[in-house]
Amino acid sequence: MAVRRPLVRVGGQIRQLPEGDSLPGVWGGVVGDLGTISKADCNSPCLVKTGGGTLAIKAGTTVYLSSGAVSFSSQTAVSMPTLTAGEDYSVWVLPNGTAQAVADPFSAPASAPAAGAVIVGGFHYGLVAPGTTPAGGSFATSGFSNTGGNMVWTQADVDRIAGINEFSIWDLAFRSAGEQHGMVFDPQTRVWWGIYLCSTNHIANGISRYNTDVASGTVLPRIPLVYGGNGTITYGRMSLYEAIEIAASHNCRLPSHDEFMSAAAGVTEGQSLGGAASTIPATARQGGYTSRLGIEQAVGHQWIFARSGSSAGGSTWNTGPNRGQSYGILWTLFLGGGRGTAANSGSRASDSSAVASASHWYLSLRAACDHYQEGI
């Protein structure tokens, strides 16, 4: 049950007006900042998945509105719209003490569903349908060994990513430090990940969006506005340098090898998509290539750029960067495996044979982002 009390600022802190007091009273002060929250546990979001398509605000959460503080003394269901696979949603608390989710894609940010409502968090509704079983979703149920092999999926593992992706849930005080749309959180490495590979028009789509094309060395991405783009002009290649810029334009970065090994775990190891020697056509779900976090096409589709920078000695300047030159040869690292690498693909797969300026049809970007958390 939600109870609203006026909000005041005292000594620089936001506090609820005690019951029985009135403004200005002994508290004095002014109405506090909007959209801030307090909660019982700073180590998790104030929202919790209660079913494939249902969500609730946790007990002990307080949300501050211009009209006062809304306190949830017990777990309270969020009113849900019709949910669409591959879509982002934000959750708002209304002045009447209820909570409501609304579609909130990168390309068309949500508006408040009622006057005075404030956003408190959100989630992603994934491509694994509610009720999916390990067998029905093509999740591996055997093959684990003490030297590697497949993660053995249980129904509980599938349920965590089916429908509302549990790992995508965020709030104002527990979220990605950069882009939030189409992202999931790895609790083990405390890194946020793009569920989907980056598209060519990341300016309009965001850096992780379902059912878009996939940027690569032959399907060229647009230059970010902050780095001189005009919304339409594309890079002449997609190498490590361009991947770094695109990620940074969304306040993200490239992942490390150890971060990827954790995030990609759960795929069926040692397989790749196969087919034509060309960039995959679209972000989608392919059974057997979904990670334990719900990352789609995680391996065996496109190699992704990793955070790297090792170099080999030399006696000349390398012109590869085209914005200044490097002395010696700067190398890069690719992760996960491409569609033609067959048994080489997997959550620990890597290739360190290419220079940083390499640009090929099988090289793409999956963004990573640092974690932001208040109260720690």
C-alpha cells in the first residue's frame, strides 16, 4: 500500500514530513528534488520480476514526487501494458500512489503517463517467450565438464530471461553508467552489456536494438555526431578505432576478455551459424546462441572488438590510425567467434592475429558499460 506525505529539504537532505506535522512547522524547508528514490537494499533495483510479464515495486521503496513522497510499505504490482518482444519499458510512479510501465524505446522516449508522475526505473522484454522450456528454447542441457563445455540450463535459468529479462531491470540508483536501452547486467563482473550487436544507424537506434542491421567492416556504421558526423555520413571502415568511438558516443566502452567469458557463458559452445561469407543481416534470436544473461547472437555470428592495445616493436611509423601515426604495430583482440569459425566459437573464443586497423565483414561491435550504483 502506498502512502504519500509531503517532502521537505532540511540541512541539504530530502526528508518526508513526519505525520502530524504541517508546512512550514518546525521542519520548514521546501519541496525536494523530483524523481529521487530511497530503498531497503542498495545492492539491487527497487523493481522485481514476479512473472514472465509482471513486475512489482519492492517493499521499503520511497519515491519523491512534487506532490509528496510515495512510500511502498508492501510489495506493489506495476500496471503493465501489452508487452512486445525486443522492447524497452520504463516504470513510473504516479501521484495517486500507483506504478505504471510504458513502452520506452531509444528512438521515442516515453512521456509521463500522468501529470506529476516520475520515472523510477525500467526493463527489457526479451526474445525468449514466457513459458519457454530449456528444450523448447534450444538451451544446452548436457555437455558440462570440469575442463569446460556447455552450461547445463535449468528451467529456473530460462525463467530468469524469459519475457521480462531479470538482468535488464534497473532503477535510478542501480543502472548502467551509460546507455540503458537494450542492456543487461552481469552480477559477477558488474558490467552492463548490449543484448544486441550495434547497428549502422546507432544514432537513431541506440547501440543495442532488436531487428536492426548489424554494423561491420562492409556494412558501415554512421559517424557519431560528437565525432564529426552529420547523422548520415558513414565511416570508411569499421576497425578498433571506429568501434571505440561509437561505443564512447553512447557513454559505453569495449569489453575485456574476462568480462566477455562471464557474459557469454550459457551459449552452446563450439558451434557457429555458418552460411554465406557476409555480415549477418539482422539482430535476432538464434537458438543455442543466447547467453545466461539473455545476450542474443552472443557467439558464432560476428567476432566483436575487445578492449585491447598490445603492440609489436618496429622501426617505422604505422599510418593505420589516419589521425596521427603509431610507432610499431598496434594489435587488437576479437571475441566470441564468427559465423564461419565453427568449432572455434564459444564464450572463451578469441583471436589476436589482426592489427588495430583491420576492418572485415565479420567484425562488429557489442557495447559494454560500467555500473552505476548509489549507496556504496
